[in-house]
Amino acid sequence: MDPGRDWWKRAVFYQIYPRSFMDSDGDGVGDLRGIRSRLPYLARLGVDALWISPFFKSPMKDFGYDVADYRDVDPLFGSLDDCRALVADAHRLGLRVLLDLVANHTSDEHPWFVEARSSRDHPRHGWYLWHPIDRRDAFGRPVPPNNWKSLFELRSAWFENAATDELYLGTFTRHQPELDWRNPAVAEEFADVLRFWFALGVDGFRLDVATAYFKDAELRSNPFSWKPLDLFQRHVYDRNRPEVFGALAGLRKVADEAGERVLVGETHGRDPALAAACHGERGEGLHMAFNFEFLFRPWSARAFRDSARAWYAALPEGAWPNFTLSNHDQLRHARRYRKAGFTDARARVAAAMLLTLRGSPFLYYGEELGMEGSFPRRRELRDPLGIATWPLRAYGRDPERAPMQWDSSPNAGFTEGRPWLPLEPGWRGRNVEAQERDRGSVLNFYKALLALRRSRPELALGDLAFVGEDPDVLAYERRGDGGAAGEGRVLVVLNFASKDRRFELPSDASVLLGTHREAGARNRAGRTELRPCEVLLLEGRD
Ligand code: GLC
């Protein structure tokens, strides 16, 4: 395992959606023993750290993002002992493990909420957000205090609690009541949850909707926005309040006390400035935060260059960037960028970009195979958002949660039972076993990139300088400064076009890794012809 406080700057992270990775007991849902059995694969792949989406006790109304006990594993996924064994095995193989902390809301079945909703006088009542029912409409329905929406139910986010004659807030579903982070007891409790898992050996957390913990104190209505995906609201009052940064700094302290841990925040929205702010002005905030703007770029060298530039510029001094193209909430990038005859070629270009830009890459399980996701039929839908928005296909999150494809045995080797979501149609040809055998596979390309990244410190830690402004060719140099970043230089040249493109090589250089040229081949300075979707990594020289 890469030692030292800054291990996470060199690390490549790999997200596992535990329901879909590997099932060990035949119930059709992935579990911790399943993940454990596949750790050797992940070590072979060459990633450094895993982020596992929630596997805590949960009624699964939002598939684990509704937690009923933060200190225990849901029996569907295994036990605390399974978790201990998983972390120990991962560490033995040199892999770190991050969990997912859902601290904006709990499940409505969490004992805290059961107590809180029982009476206004219960000491736990103040852990959640409430509004007294002061008015009812002509149909007898309580009138909410503002226009905040429940994202997955497409209605008001305020839900009635008869026992206290109040409304509680649930901006995802009614089953995810929101905590009141202005109450210091809530912050203390989550600090303690972190300590619990750090003591068990966990290396860090991804913080679910980390910028949503605080809501406007006056509960003001959100202003209008033209964006349908944001439910036609600018989320300035129900999320992304500046008070949140203090809370994030508090969690950072807990992580620092435990030593060599990392916290990565999920931001709500696509605003690099907001993601940047999570790092804190003086590094007192999170180690990293996701900038989702990158995920919504069209397939264009210029678009990604502009986005990366804006992200670098937004980050405060000393903050460390990160990049991701897919996760459990977004259609997989192989699908977003697919183009007849070029889908896998684009997947290779995307992988090369993700793994060589300056910033920690976050991969999503299956992207190393070029998995694209698949749209289940109506009766196979599981995601509450997908069900609420059927037949629209732009919102539901089932497509990107299809089971991992291990081999060509029944159900792709994922389960001996009936998979909880249907497999992608192409799994018989597109699976780990088949791609490990095929030298030219997407998987082997990821492996080669990951191995190169490990052997060349400048690819992880070096400076980055963009080369040229070509709309189709993304090129940059990664250069070590002689310290931890080494002394080397790597020139990355990525042709996003499905046509040949010219590129001016600044100096003679030999190929480190490429899709169309042999490693070791020498290239002369000057004009070179890039093939469609060519990836070219060169040993830079003056
Ligand atoms: C985050 C998660 C998403 C979940 C939501 C509510 O956005 O990534 O999957 O549904 O928070 O917890």
C-alpha cells in the first residue's frame, strides 16, 4: 500500500456499487463476500483504492442511500465481520477502502427518526428539520412553507407527520428525512461514526450530497431555473449554503486525527466553484470534491480542455483536483459518447484522459470493460427516480447499475440466482474473462495505462501544461519537478475526432503507450498524422 499522508493524490480510485459487483450467496444482489472474492482482480487491474457505495443497514428505499444504522452492515450485504475481512484482505493486496457516508438524511426507519417524530418534546426531535402545519388547502392538505422539491418523487419536499402536527423535509424521497446540521449533536454523532469506521481500518469516505447539509435558515423558496434536471429550480436555498463549509472542516479534523485518511465530497449541481469551495480556503476543508461539470461535456477535445482549465483555475492554492466520467447516478460515459464503430475507441481516449490529467481519477466499476449500461423494461425498473419518471429515459439510474460482467457463464458470473437488475445485452462478449484474453481489449488498455501511471510519477504528481488549442486534439505535457513527481516528462496526445488529424510534435520522442503505434517507436519532431481516436503517450524530451 502506498504509504504517506498524500497517498490519495497518487491514487486511482475505483467505485463499487455493491448490489451489482459480485454476489456470493445466490440472492441476485451483490455483497461484501462477493467484493472480497474479486479483490485480486482489482489488484491486478492496478487501481489503488476502492470507494464502496453504502452497505449499511437500510430499508433500501434508495438502495442504501437511506441508512437505518450507520454502524452496522445490512444483512443483505453481510456482517461487520465480513467488512473487517474485506478491509484486511484489501490492505494485504495494497488496496485502500473508502465507504460512503450519507449524513444529509437518514432512513425514515432509523431509530433516531422514529423517536424524533414521536413527539415535539422528544430530545431527538431537534435532530431533524420540521415546520409546523399552520395552513391547509381546500383539500385539507398542509401548505408547505416553500417550493422545495423532493427530487425522486417530483412533488413538494415537505411531508406530514401527524403525531407532531408538523411537516418534515425530504428533498430526495419521503423515506429520507433530512437532519438538522445546525444542531451540534448531529455533527458530533457523525464525527463519531467516522471514528468508528476509522478504528475498523477504513481509509476514508465519500460524503454523499456533502453540500446539502445546511438549508436556508429562513426556508426561502428557490428561484426559477430553465434546467429540467434541476426540477426548474436554482438550488440556492435547499442546498449549497455557505454554512456547510464549517461542517466539512469539522469532519476533516476528525479524518486528520485518524491519520492518512481521505474525505471526498459529492457536490450538488455542476458548479466547479462550489466543488472548489469544499476544499476550504486554506486546505481546512475536504481533501477532494467532485466537479460534475466534467461529466456533462460533449465529446470534444476543446470542451474537456476548457472544463479542466476552469476546474484548475477554480481550485484554491494547494487544493488537489480529481476527475470522473461515470458513477451510479449518471448514464455511463461509454453510452453518452457512443458512436457507431468508435464506441470502444472513444472509451480508450476517455480512459487515457482520465488517467493522465492532473488530478486523482475516479473510475466506475465496469468502465474498464467499456460497459455502456442498459435500459430495463418498465417492470424491471428498481430506481425510485426511474419509476417516477417512466417512460422518460433521461432520469432513471438503473441503466448504470447493471451487474458487473465477469465471464461468459450464466449471468456473467455475477450471481447463481436471478440478478436484481438485468444484465447488459452484450455481456457474453464483453466480460473480464474474454477481455483479459484479448490483447486489444479495453480492459487491457486500462491495465497498460494504470501500470504506466504507477511507473511514471510525473503522470500522477507532475505539473500539467496544455499543448496547442486544437478543437479535436487534446494534448498536454506532464512534467516532474524533480521531487516526488520525478524528473520525467510525458506528452499526452488524444485525437477526439473520428478522422485523421495533424499534430505538430514539439520534439523527437519515443512512444510509451499508444493505440496505433508500438511502444518504443521513435517519432521525429514536426508534423505527424494522428489516426481517428488515436491515443499517443510519448516520452517527452527537450
Ligand atoms: C446522492 C447519491 C444518490 C442518492 C442521493 C440521496 O446524490 O449519489 O445515489 O440517491 O444522494 O442520498
